[in-house]
Amino acid sequence: MITVHAYLWAQPEHLDAYRERLRALQASTLATDTGCLAYHFWESLTEPGAFVCIEAWTDRTALQAHLDAPHHRAGSVALDAHRARPADVRIFESVPTDL
């Protein structure tokens, strides 16, 4: 399994538009991307305009297909206009375990 942590920052004056674009990207991803196990956004309680997207994918092929998908490319372009700084994206190979 591949896990992605994407840290994102919106320009304060465009926060509502940024949230809407994140919602649209989430909806299109969950509706169309095979191999997507989870795709969720959370907004920071202490840093306005800071978000994290936690994604889980069956494998690297599924993640790459998502990155190449027209809806992801369009969503990224739409978000770029309202980013406060570049995204910090971290990709992990994960193995589920029990506690």
C-alpha cells in the first residue's frame, strides 16, 4: 500500500475558494480513481489555511494513474492560483499492522 501525506497552504484571501477546490478534487478522485483506498483532507485548528491530505493507494501504479488523470491535473491547476506556498508531499510504502 502507498500512503501520501500532502501538506497544503491556501492564501488567506482565497481560503473559501481553496476549500471548494479541495472538495471537488476529493469528490472526483473518490468517484473515478481505481485503487484509491482513502482520500481525505483536514484543515489545521491552529494554522488557518493549512491543510493535509492523507491518501491511501493499492500500489504505485494506482497513485501514478491518479497523478496523470485529467481531473487531478485540472484540480492542481485550479489550486495553484490560490496556494500560499508549494505543497510538501511525502510518499510512503506502508504495511498495515495490528496493535
